[in-house]
Amino acid sequence: MKEYNKLEKNALKYMYVVNGIAIAVYAVIFLGVAADLWFGWIFPGIPHRRIAAVVVLALYAALAVTKLLSPKILYHWYRYAIDEEEINIRSGVFVKKTEIVPIERVQKIEMSRGPVERRYGLASVSVVTAGGDVDVRYLPAAEAEEISESLKRKVGRIARGGEVRA
């Protein structure tokens, strides 16, 4: 059985911050639309516009609650395992997803760190194959660097026709 790695606490903090930013952006959009519907500033001829405004506010509330609850659930379910043969990622909040990438299919490896990720000491490793991309996200920066270098060595050995070893 595979040994899956869990995320560190900084990953949960990062997820909350990113979702908080999204909630704020959505608030501006949804509340602006709801205010326009309620007061009829731009589109005054819309029938039942106050009911539509309440529906928009209800949709925003549902979205905000989902964004507030999803980090804890994702943090609980997100797992990754990288061994000699494959990269295996399990994730999902409502829909569980498993991504498996054989090491011999890897064509490109990238490590990235956005500004919020840097603030929390996190990074992501993107692995590109002919069939698509897979991202190992929410990693501590040092671990992401180590994974990236290890994968590059393994892919290099495979490209030279050698046996894959850690």
C-alpha cells in the first residue's frame, strides 16, 4: 500500500487566505449586481427585480459558505505520493479525484510560487506529460524543490535508458 503524504498546517492557512480573497472579489460583483437589481440603476425595466436581487444575494451567500468550508475539507482529503514508478495525487472536496502519472511519461517539471504561497512558505510542482498536466500543490517550498530535483533526476535516468532509483 502506498504511503501518502498529508499537507502541513500552512497549506490550510494559505487556502483560507486565497478563498477569503475570492469571497471579497465575489462580494463586489454579486453585491453590485444585487444593488443594481434592487434599485434599478442600470436596468430599471427588469420585472421582479427585487426578487432577482434576493436570489443573487442567496447565491452569493451559498458561494461564500462553500468557499469558507472547502479549505478544511480539501486539507483533510488532499494526499500525494511519489515513488519510483508514479506520481499519485488524491484530492477533491465534493468530487474525489485521483491522478496517477507514470514517471516515464513525464516530459517537463516546473516549480512555482505565487505571492501568497511565498508568504506561507509553500510552492507547487507542475508535471507535464503528453496526456496533460498534474500539479502537486500546497507543498513546503523546500520539499517542492526536493521533489522537483528528484523527479528531474529520475526522468534523466529514464531518458538515458538507465534504471530508476531514488
